[in-house]
Amino acid sequence: MTTTDADIEAAVAALRTTAPTTLRPKVLADVGLADLYARFESPIGPLIVAWNGLGVSEVEATDDDAAFEARHRARTGRPAHDAGELPPRLASAIARRLDGDRRVRIDLDLRGHTDFERDVWQKALEIPRGEVRPYGWVAAEIGRPRAVRAVGTALGHNPVPLIVPCHRVVRSDGTIGQYSLGGPGNKRTILRAEGLDPDGLESAARSGIRFVGSDTTHVVCLPTCHAAKRITPPHRVPFRSFERATSAGYRACRECRPESGVLAA
Amino acid sequence: MDTDSPLLAALADDLDGSFETLVVEHQDRLYSIALRLLGDPRDAEEAAQDALVRAYRALAGYDAARIRELRLRPWLSTIVLNLCRSRLGRRGSVRASLSLDAALPGELEPRTDSAHGPAETVATRDAANDWAGLLRTLPVAYRSAVVLRHVDGLSYPELALALDRPEGTVKAQVHRGVALLRTAFEAAQRQEREEMTA
């Protein structure tokens, strides 16, 4: 039996095959023209996390894939494909971020959102775990002290809750306020998981306490600032307003900057 | 190629809106090239993915005129080929030092039987595996030339572009590659006959 060149060429030509069905969604996600998604367990139950080559694009409290895909397409204009599970590196980065490690880098895909919204979310990222700031504080910190309501709206539109911790922004009167990821009950659950006592915060706020100072350092803080938490009860001085603190000779904490939002509030 | 013109025009006009068409039209050939060069399906998918992503990023940086002038098939082939070569290089000298015999598949189906009987699909698949295995025994330069010419079906002018060599050189590489394949195939058949009579 002889084997001709034509035989060999035909045999080699038969080696052409089809790409795995996973290739197209992976490529399109890598370049940001589609997203992949997977389920993620959190303190408030099952979440869906969507991402692409540019970063994490959405976090939603749902376990309904089809509904998520439809909403994702409506919001972003992109299809979302079930990836089964998060890439290990992303899963551990999200877990570490939720544990309070702000150094861990998580890229975000925030295309299609305004500069104002990005500024608000970036500011929310700076609030440490276990602490909260008022909406007015965020507005003042981004240089838009009169845009308190718009800050609330932007936080409500946060596409990546938990990763951008909009749950750490509360109402200027000290109450916990609304939450986009399944309502205010979840906001309290998450804050509690981060070591805060939402009920205690609200009752202190109801009694009029907005700031806390130390009579040894004469520094005044927002009540949840980590510096304020170190003040022992005998040296703890509550204030109803920032003006009362300054007129009593206190200066503002450089970490929590309690003066921010005073104008706005 | 003329057949690329509508796609190139679309890519030049709206990259994000038409890139998926490029993926759909070229993913099978890029995956096939990578699979036949690398052997491992997972490696091949990664190489094809990487190639398409690099193509997108390159296109995003080109102006419309440059995109319209592209020869899409050889251009994409070059990208995947370079990625496969660097993957093969990274695998190190372990596999490269395997002897030719060790890399040969042990059980070659008689080709005359492969088109008949209930075992046809199995036999066809085995035959494909055999030829894929034989192909991988070729030195990379010849393997690349044979894969692009006969698996992917590039013309010689396209192949010259893809490999950045004169047409005469790539023709010689393809012919030499096919000759090496024949030698490997005949050696494998001989080995099989010896094992059956032993």
C-alpha cells in the first residue's frame, strides 16, 4: 500500500476542528464586549457577580440566572454568560475585600456611568470596614457639598455593592437609610457583620449625638471612626454639633474629617 | 482577501459592533492551528483566546485605513502562531528531547478499514489522533508550515505573509514537512506490523 502526498494532505486537512463553545464568550468577555457571571455566597445570601476583562461590572442579590441575564443586558447592553464559578484570584480578592482588606485590588468596569457617580463610589471605597459616614460627608469630600441627594441616588445606582461599600454611607441624621442590595434589612446585616451596632448607632443619633471627642487629646471624630472607638468611657465627650466641639477647643480628626458634611448637613 | 472586505469594512467602521463576527468566522481555524501545533486542547483554547484578544487590542489601536488594508487570515494566523511558538518554547527541553519513536502513537488503524463498519467514527477519530500525533513529531518550523497550509488551508502567498518568508521558502518547508510526515507514518506502520508478527 502506498501513501501519496494527496493522502497525507487529506489526512492532515481532516485535522481541522471546531473551537470549544466556551471560546467565544471568553474572548468577548476579555475585551469587554460581554460579561461572565457566577454565584457567590455572602453574609446576606446568594449573590451573582459579573465581570469582564476590564473588571467586575455587577453584583446583584439574586439566584435567578435568567432574570439576571435579562437585567444585565438591559443595564449594560452586553450579554452575560454563566461561567460556573469565579476565577480563583477574583474570588479570593472579593473575599479579602469583604473581610476589610482595602489594599486588595479589584478592577471595576464602570463604563457608562457619570464622573459624579464614579467620584461618589471612589469616596465610598475609602470608608474603612466597621465605620460609616453620612451622605453629606461624601458630598463634601468630593467637592459637591450641595449634592447630598444626588449622592444618595448615585449610591443607590452602585452596580457593585459590597465591593464598593455603599452600605457604609448612612443618612445625615444618623439613621441607617436605604440600601440597593435587597433593602435596608440587608444594610444592617452587613454593618453588623462588619462589627458595627446599627441599633446603638441609631439610638445615639436619636439622642442627638453626632460627634465624639476625647478630653485628653481634644480631638473630635465621627462616632464610628476607629480613633473614636479607642476613647475610654471616662474620657468620651459627646457633641451634638461640630461647632460645639470646636468652640470647646476641640480640633477635627484627620482620619474621619468630621468637618466634612457639616455645611452640607 | 476579497472575502474579508465586508468584515474589514465593518471592523474599521465599528470595531465593538463587528468584532464578534470576526470571532465567529475565525475561531475554528485559530483553535485548529493552535491544537495541531500544541496538542493539548486546553492550551490550544488559551492560545486561540489570547490571539483573538490581541487582535482586538491591535485593531482598537489601528486607524480605519490600516484595518481596511489588513489581510485578515494570514494576520490572525501570525498572531496565533507566535503565541503557540512561545508556549512551545516555555515547555522547555523535556519534550523536545523525547525520541521520535517515543512520540509515535502505538496503534495505527489500517487506513483501508477506516471508512467502513460500525467502528467507523471511532476509527476515524483514532486516525485523526494518529495523524495529529505524527504531526507533533515534526520540528516546529515544518509543523507550522504544514498546519497553516493543509489544516488551515492558507494559500502560498498567504503562507508567505503569515510566516514572513519568501513564497519559495514556505513551499519548500511545506513539502519537506509532508515528506517528514510520510516517513513518520511509514515508520509507525512498520512498527505496528512488527508488533503484530512478534
